[in-house]
Amino acid sequence: MKFLNTNFEGLYLIEPEVVKDDRGIFFRTYCADEFRVIGFQEEFVQMNHASNYKAGTLRGMHAQKSPYQEIKLVRCVKGAVWDVVIDLRQNSNTFLQYYATELSEQNAHSILIPKGFAHGYLTLTDHCDLIYHHTSHYTPGHEFCVRYDDPFINIEWPEKVKKISQKDLSYLNIDQTFKGL
């Protein structure tokens, strides 16, 4: 695996080392030994699968408050998404900035998201499936969410949002809600 640094401390884009032959392809999506090289010592305690039916579906932007903050390893296994994270770490040089990248079944990239980030994505194709690995269990009542269209963050989505949950639409702008994670 290749761990590509971003401008955000602890946030890595991961490119697999794909082995290809006449049978197909093979690659690792996680290896504890390889992750230790970047200082990752955590254990994944929950794995989720999200399936999205239509292009233009937005899920996000979600985080959990302390003490339930989590590291996420996210990969798109079918279709393609525009994956976005927002740095909510108040002492970070990239506080309230976002990072975005395409995750797809074709590029097989993953993103390792550190604690203190909100995460979400927009589907670019119909029938998108994502796999999430979490270092903390989802804990209702400790979620913090950022509006996907918050003018302060100003995320540039590559396509129009066509489907979003009422819950994700209900979030206030960050300047009205953020008190730290």
C-alpha cells in the first residue's frame, strides 16, 4: 500500500498495490503491519456497508464528539463517489478546511480519516457501495454534523445534490453550532 500524505495532519489517501493477471486482480485493503508504519495503532471495532441507489445522493457531513471520536477507513467498492472531510480540530493548521477526492471501484483508493474530522460523500454514479471501518462504535447523542452547503466551509461539490435525508438537511451552519469536538 502507498500512503499518500495530504496537507492535513493524519489524513492519508491510500493507493493499493494491485496484482493483476489473467484471473483478475488482488490487493490488500488493510494490513496492521503496514498501517503501523504511519503510526496507526488503533483497532477497528465496527465495519459498515452503505449502499446508494442513485447518482447525486449525498450523505454527510458526520462526526462524533469526544470521547467517542473515531478514525475511519473508507473505500468505495462499487461505483464512484466524491468523498469529503472537514477538519474540526481546533488546534490544527487546517481547521475548518476540507479535503476532497474521488473514491471508486476503478481506482480502489481508500481514505484514512483521523479523529476530529466530519465525513460525507456525494455519489457520482448509480449503485454505489462503500465500506467503512471505525475505531469507535456509533454512539447516538454524540454525533456532530456540518451542513453540506455551509457557506463558511464552501465545499465545491462536482455535481448537483439530488437526494439527501431530512436529517442531513436539518443541520445548522457551523458558525451557529460548533463548540468543539
